[in-house]
Amino acid sequence: MSTAQGSGTKEDPWQLTTPPGTSSYEMYRDEAADPPQIVCQVGSTKLTYQLRAIEDLHAWLKEQGDWVPLGASDEKKDAPEGSVEAWGRDSSNPVGGWYGLRKGYRGRFGMYMPPLLEALGLAEVEHNPRNNRMRAI
């Protein structure tokens, strides 16, 4: 398990790596935004997710009680059933749909959120080339 480098502020963002270890990115909290959000900077691309996704995803993983596939996919593609990605956009989740806030960039929840939960000590994440899973700690 990796630990968070950075404090999660815009000035000192969390330094993270995708589950397969192929890309580095930064995330930080923006609690002044409405709704409060997590900003994910991947190269020149900026994605935003609701800040409550950290606690909500952790609670959902605890309910699952075992490994859950990440299922990362872009917004326009269907997410694999039962995956973190599918839950992050499902109408039955606590926000009633997408945790992603930026239209056209709402997907990839299952790629960028799991390493953050792992770094915060809330989850274990597999780091294989493909088909990774996660579970709550």
C-alpha cells in the first residue's frame, strides 16, 4: 500500500499513480467549490469529482465486503456492471448519479479515485497491468 504524498491542498496536492502504474497525476481538495470537490489534474486535463466521493466510496466498499473490479472507463462508454466505475455513476448511489462534475470528463472514476483511497489508508488496490480491483480496509 502506498501512502499519500502531499497534504491534498492546491498548493501541496496528493501525488498519485494510476493502478497499473502507467501515469502519474495530482489530486487536491477544493472545499470552497459548490459542491465541494476533488480536483484531479492529469497532464493538461482537469477532472473534478464530488469531495464526498471519498467517504461514500469507502462506505460502499465496506458494504461489498470483498474485492470489487475498478472498471475504469470514459464517460461515453458503459461501465462494467458491479464495478467502482459503475457505482460512481449509478442512480442508486448516495448522490443519485455521477460523482464526476465536469461534463465530458465525468468518467474514469474507477481509475483516479481508488489510488487516492489507497493513499489515505482506506482501501487496498491491485496494481496489475489490467483488470485491477480494490477493497475497503
